[in-house]
Amino acid sequence: MTEINIKLAAINDVKEFVNIVNAYEHDCDITVGKYVVDAKSIMGLFSLDLSKELKLTVHGEESDALVEKIKKFVI
């Protein structure tokens, strides 16, 4: 399991992030405060306060390729 803090500042960032994450088999969650949503759900992400820092949790052992693809969103 890997945990990373990310920031999605614009609508296009959310779209790009969801497209990248959906290309991988790993289950991924986004946590903001007490709310947890599926990182592969664009509607779930838009239901969060995106002005805050998001915590991405990748459930899986080999998540290095995914982390490399989303590095522009990593804080």
C-alpha cells in the first residue's frame, strides 16, 4: 500500500488524474478529512473539496509506475 499527498487544482487535472488511475488495476482511494471516495470515480472526486490537499491511497504492491505517471499532482 502506498500513500501520497496530491493536489488537483483544476477540472482538467481531475479528468487527467482519473484517466491515468483508471489505466491501472490497483484499487485507489482519495481521502479528505473524514471523506473517502474511489479515486477512479470522477463524480466522487468532484464531490470533494478540491481546494484542500488530498491523500491518495494505492492498494497494491507494485504502484511505482502509477506514482510516476501522476507525479505532476504530487505535493
